[in-house]
Amino acid sequence: MTRQRQNCSFFSWRRIAANRLIILTLTAIAALSCIRPETARAAEGHGGAVKSIAVSADGTRAVTGSFDYSIIVWDLPARTPLRRLIGHDAGVNSVAISPDGRHAVSGGDDDAVILWNLDRTEPVHRFAGHTGKVAAVAISPDGRTALSGSWDRTVRLWNLDARTPALTLTGHENNVNTVAFSGNGKQILSGSYDGTLRVWRREDGAQQTVISGHGFGVNWVAVSSRDGIAASASIDETVRLWDIETGMEKQVLLGQQGPVFSVAISPDGSHVVSGGRDGSLRIWALGKNGKSQAFRTLPAHNGIIWSLAFTADGRTLLSAGEDKVVRIWDLEAGKLLGSLGSDSEPEVAADPADRGAVLYRKCAVCHSLSADGGHKAGPSLHGVFGRRAGALPDYPYSDALKDSGIVWTAETVSRLFEVGPDVLTPGSKMPLQRMPSAEDREDLVDFLERVTGQGP
């Protein structure tokens, strides 16, 4: 399958296979030029799934990365956005904040690792070298080194002072999904769809341990800053605790219904929290011997929980979800304290009897239909019929689309889905997706005409 770099879609589905998890995200467009939303309003929060959340050591800032190509810096106590950072050419999968809280590193579907000054909106430096999407990033406890894991099966270290490549670690036999530094910064952990966790020596990149307990794809690894314990989350529906030095399994935590996509360990090592496909948080209390004493469940999100982060005092947990919102929790009380962003439902409900509405629904996360809805990851579709391609103000269309001369009509929109953008709008960087069914194309166009008030 050709990996797509743009993520605005009418359709998206995932297929999970045992052992070597394959996620197929096939995306198609609504007319329409999925490129990064440089003018999107930070006040609205994210326009797509929030894939990653990080919190500064002093608890004053949070940073989120999203499917909508953007990063938002938040005033955490006030729960308000400070600024939106634009630099990735595709979805942002992972963010990490430096120990001093001044900088961040991000990784995205565009294969890039980017260094940011959190007081500015433009990238400080773009690190090149990966040849597959960057699924995870981390920053060392001393703030001098960034770490990235990629679907090119490598782990890379970057010198943040010199802004140069440092080391490339090879050994994984499938996509690398997650990376972390040990609490003392001397070791590196990585997890992969090959079913293994690997422990590497930071100094020279030597591989120290291969941990194969899951046997299925590893989605996330979190490290305790105190006691040398790591927690891993897997497609096998478990969270497992490991001794980093020995690679010995300490415990298997059960209870998640379906694949586990995220996990976090509280700063004092007293709790482990996991997030899964069902949108629920599982919270385990750990005893002094590292064994789980009990767990409870909190309904948290509508859809997958992609990322978790604790504040430094361990009292507050942040969860980031498929529903575009970050939720803030009092962990001890199990109480929702507030949110970052909005989880408002799409503007149009999908009546199961209305095939066009069903086809459109998954695009609603990226495209608004209302005149005042603003741009999300893609431009608003309000008034799309009769509009020249690339003509909406305040949206950064590609030159190829702006120069195409196309006017969007029922015929040209249908044609776009029939032959694909590589034929109709070559050079516009739209996702290479087609809709072979003429009936589906007709239903979709009919729906768009009805909801935009532009039908016959």
C-alpha cells in the first residue's frame, strides 16, 4: 500500500491483524485540497484526533499534536490556547517538552522531526533522515538529546545543541511505534509492531536487551522516573510491567477491552493508567512490591485514547483522544476537572438510511459545512458547488490546485472520486483515493448538495 501523507478524509478505516499489527488508513478528499491549516484558529482547539499530549515540568503548559497537522501550546492552569504551531506537512503523531519547558520536539506523518521554541510559531529546526512516518519522539532528562521512532523501523538520536544527527539504532523487524528514555537518561527503550521492546545504551547505541513478552505489536512504552520500571501497552489487550535492567516481566495488568494504545506511570510510581480503543481509562494502584492492588475504570473519550500525561506532582492526568479533545482528571478522586478544546459532534447526523450522510460522516472531523465553521484540517465545504478550486480566502491551497482552473460542480466532484486527484488535479498532493461505485459517488454528491443548500 502506498503510504499517504494527507489525512483529510471522507473515509477512514483500520484493520488489525494479530502479531504484526497493520493499520490501514485510506483517506479520500472532499474536493478539496488537504494541506496544512496554517490559518486555523487555535481558540477552536484541534480539528482532528489529538494524537499526543505533553506537560511541562512546572505544570504551566501543555502541548498537543494532532491529525489536523498542527501543534497547540496551552496555558494549562487557564485551560486556554496560547498559540498554534505550523510546520508539519501531515498529521502530528507525537510531541515532547524539554525539561526547562522552553522547547518541544514533534514527529509526524511527513517523516519529519521538528524542534520548536514554545514562545514562537515557526519551527526552529527540522531534522531529516527518517524515510517513514515518525510515530514517537522523546527528549532526554538533560534536555540535550531528542529521540525518534519511525515506521522505517529505526530509532534515531538527535543532538539538540548542535542540531545534528547523533545515532541510528537498527534491529526492529517492523514499524517502531514508541520510544522513551530511562529515568536516568542512560538507556533508551523502543517498542514495535514486531512484538518486542528493546533496551539500548544511549552512549553508543548498543542493544542491551530484547523483551518479547507481548508477542503482539507494542503501541506505547512509559518509564517510571524513580524505580527502573517500564510499562508497555499492546495490541494483545494487556499492559505489562518490566524491570528495565534485567528485562524481567514483573506483572501483567488485565482489564482493557481491546487493544491498548497508551499508558502512563505516575511520577511517584504509585499508579499506572492505560487508554484503549473503547475510550475508557483503566487505573491501577501499585503496591510497594510493584504488584497491582486494584484497578478502576473511568469513561473518558468517544473513541481511542491516543496519549496520556501526568503533571509533575502526580495529582492530575491528561488524556488525549480520537474525539479531538484533551480531558483533565483528578486521579485520586476520579473526577473530570475540565478539557482543552471542544468535542462537539459533527454538524450533520448520519442517518443510517441516508447513504450519502453515512459516507460523509467521517469527513466531518476535517471539514466544516457551515459558513462560520472555519477551516479544520481541510477547508470549509460551505458553498463548494460553483466555487473555483483553491479560491477560499485564508486557506493555504497548493499552487497546483489554485492553477487547475477547475470549478467544483456535481460532475467535477464525482469525477474527482472516479479517477482520483492524481489524474484530475496532478501535483496538488491530494490523497490517492478513488470511489469506484458510481452509486456511492451519486449519493455523496446528492448529500453535499442538500446540506449546503445548493441542490436542484
